[in-house]
Amino acid sequence: MAKRRNIAIRYDRYSNALTAAAVYNVHRGSVDDAVTTAFDFVRPEDEALKLEKVREAHRHIKKVIGGLPMMTPRPKLLDVRRKAIVDLKASGYEDPEAMFNEVWPHLKPTEEESKSHE
């Protein structure tokens, strides 16, 4: 399903990229400037798959924390955070802690909290 979505996005981007390349080529500063094609503006499939994998991890992180009650105490949130990071590592993500910090920066443990769980 994600692959079909990425293909649809590529088609949309390609049609816009045709226009962008044409406008860029018409307004080049000199004949020596490189000519661009529409493919210069379209993300390659391998990059699109990497980006989709990162988005999937972000959705998982949002779901894990967002599913907790609003008044959940911080120690419980940090425990859920650790478990989610372990799950993401097991799923093959390279730096799940940095991903978690991007999505929920205020849940980054302080030095004291880090020491208490070591």
C-alpha cells in the first residue's frame, strides 16, 4: 500500500517537475549552465522507501505515547519510551532514540532519570 502511495506521489511530482525543469531551463543564466530534467526533481525510489520507513517509526512512536492516558506520570512515560526504543531496535531501526527525541523531545530523560535506570 505504501508502495502504491509512493508511486502516486512520484507521478504527481513528475508532472510538477516537468514544469519546474522547463522554467529553469528557459531562465538559465548562460548556455554553459547545466540543463535539468524532470528526474532531477523526483526522489529516487530507494530514498522514498527510507523516508517511508522513518515515517512508519514516527507513527509507531506517536501511537505508543498517544495511546496513554493524559495524566500518565513521567516515570511510566519513560518506561514506555524505553520499551518502544527496544522494539524499534529489534525491528532494525538504526537510531530509534534519536527518532523518539524528534517526535517527543520533552520525554528525553534527564541525567538523573538516566542514572536511575542503569
